[in-house]
Amino acid sequence: MSPSRLKLASSAILLAAAVFACSEGATNPNVDRPNLTTIGNPGVADTGEVELCKWGTQAKFAVTVDGVTGHRFYLGPNACQVIATSVDLGNGNHTVTVVEDVLKGTAFDSIVGTVYRVNDPAPVRGAPITNTHQITKVFNGDRGWLFEFYNQ
């Protein structure tokens, strides 16, 4: 196996072990639900990490990092989890996509992405995304993202 494929495979294993989380409120026993502790301040991402927050209701998510799609997981209402870090994935740019599977009886509202950069004094909050249930962004050691999903 070439060094680049070995690194990708190693990243996929680390990703599977570290990326996915669920809340205590998850109710589906058929969903992979490893525990992950929120790093830093909930709802405040750091450079080099991507944090996911769910406001309103519980939801089911799927995360893809650098083309590697992991298992689906639940995140409880008003909860946040770090879902990817450049420390685990290595130097360079990494692409992360988060897709919400809106649960029955829940109304999707919006997604807001906030970027945190080393050279900017304040985070920059993007406009709400209302026409899709997913967001894709690039992060690295100098840039992190907070993804906030809102439902009713």
C-alpha cells in the first residue's frame, strides 16, 4: 500500500474512532453511538476543529471528512460536539460535510456556519442556509468552523 493510501486509511480509522458522537437522548439502538467529549467551550469552535451544534430538537447526522463517510449518529437538542480536528487528520486542508436527516415531526429551519481564523480578531458568522440540510466547508490548523443546525 502506498504511503498516501496508508495515511488515508489511518485517517479513516482515526476518523471512525473520533468523529461521531451522540447524546444521552438517542433512542435508536441500531445507530452507532460512540461517546465523544466536547473539547473547549460548547458552541465556540477553535481553529483547527469543526464543532457541530444542534438547537431545537434531536437530530440524526452523517459526517464526511476528506471523502470518508462515517456512521450516522444522533445529537440531542441544544448539544454540541467536536466532529473533526486537524490534529487528528494532519496538516493541510480538510473538507467536512455534515448532513442532517430531519426526523419525523420536526421542521427544518436553517444551518449557520461560523468561521474561526487565526488571523481574524473575531469569528465571522455566515448567513443562514435554508434550502438544504447539509453544509460543506474546508478547515485546517488556521481555520475552524462551528456548524449550527436549527429545527423546530
